[in-house]
Amino acid sequence: MPVYDYIATDVAHACLYCEKGFETVQRLAEPRMTVCPRCGNPITKCIVAPAIGRSKTKLDDRAKNAGFTKLKKIGTGEYEKMY
């Protein structure tokens, strides 16, 4: 099921939950939310770039921690061990 982001349209009357924005999981067939589930304030759906292939930690760091070795090509048939 897709994850949707919502944020308050009127920040002056928003609760802490919808003031900064929140994520919710909804089916495609479900109608779009129009009010905050906690305070009833009007909300709008946000357009957010998908985080496909992104990570807060670098892939190299995760691979190193998992015990993998990274090699860098330095010449024809020559590789140098990075870590």
C-alpha cells in the first residue's frame, strides 16, 4: 500500500501532529483524507519525492560494516583495496 504525506492547511489551528506533517498508509481505493484524524483541522496532501535507492547512511559504509571489501581500479588488471 502506498504511503501518503499530509500537512495542515491552516497552521494557526493545527495540532502538533498535522502542523509539521504526517505520513499515513492508505489503499489506492480509499478517498483522500481531508481532515486531521486527531484535531479535525483541514489538511492537504503533499507531493514528496520518492526515496527510492536513497539512504541516510552511505552504501559504502553499510557494505564495510557487513564485511564486504571494496576495490578501486587503478590500472589494467590492477585493483587497490579501499577497505
